[in-house]
Amino acid sequence: MEFVYALLVLVLAVFIAAFILLVVGTIYFDLSNSEIPLGVDQPILEKLGLCSQLGFTRYMRQGRKLGEDPKLFIKDLQFGKVPVRIYQPRAPSAGRRRGVIYFHGGGWMFGSISKIFNRKNMYRLAPEHTYPAQYEDCLTATTHFMKTAEDYGVDPTCIIISGDSAGGNLAAAVYQVCSLQFSGSLPVM
């Protein structure tokens, strides 16, 4: 009897899940294929004159301020006109360390080197700055760091270029140029 009861509950759960999926799919299909009437198609924040939709989205994505790690020395610098953030271990090292150049993601419109509300971007963001501004900023910062790596205690032959999402795209593009410029001390991708 318990087996029949368990089987009945399982069949009922499958039917309920299928029904919910059907309702959600129908609503999604209807909303994605419906035309929005003129005058209503503008985001409400822009209509009220508060801020742009992009500005609001950037504000909401910034998150909360992260705590500082007592084991790291963190310093904000400028490489050329590009703001960068240097993270260095406070503990002394016997020799030069490995280095990582990291480009943040965010579809070239969001993201920053910091997760605080007063943010600094590693590269200029779209749509205010069109491509290739982002690429040029990343290339400038990377070239500067490659040339001055020893000043930061980093071995110029042990540098990694990386990033996530749009930052990964920029890292790949910058790496291609670096492979031609720094043939003796090529960074790792």
C-alpha cells in the first residue's frame, strides 16, 4: 500500500511540475512576442528623469564593499591614464614573484576593479566609450606592467594575463599583441 501511495504522489508531482512549466512557458512566450504600446516602452526611471536604465543597472550590480585582507598590500595606481589596482603579499619573498594581470568582465558595460559603490574601472566602459577604448586601456596597462614588473617584485617571465567574460576577450586580444612585443618574456595566457 505504501508503494502505491508513493507512486501516486510521484505521478502527482510530475503533473504539477509539468503544469507549472506549461504556464510559465506560455507567459514567457506571450510576453516576449507582445508589442509594448508607444509611450510605455521607455524604462520608468528614464521617464521620471531619475537616471538611465544603464546607470541603474550599474548601480545595482556593484554589490557591497568587500573587506580588506590583512595579508595583502593593496594600492590604486595609474598606468598611463588607466586606473589599476595592485595586490601584493605583505610577507617578504626570497625572490621575484609570479604576477597576474586580470581584466574584469561585464559585457564591456559593467564591472570594475572594485566591488564598492565609488568604483574605479580597469578600462573605460561602453556605451560612453566605444571600442577599441577598452582594448587600448588593457593594452596600455599590460605593456606598462610588463616593462615595470621588476619594480613590483614580479618576474617578467612569470606573468599571467587573464580575465572573465568580456575581460577574457580583452585578455586574448592583449596576449596576441604581447606575443609580438615581448617575445623573450612572453606572459602565460
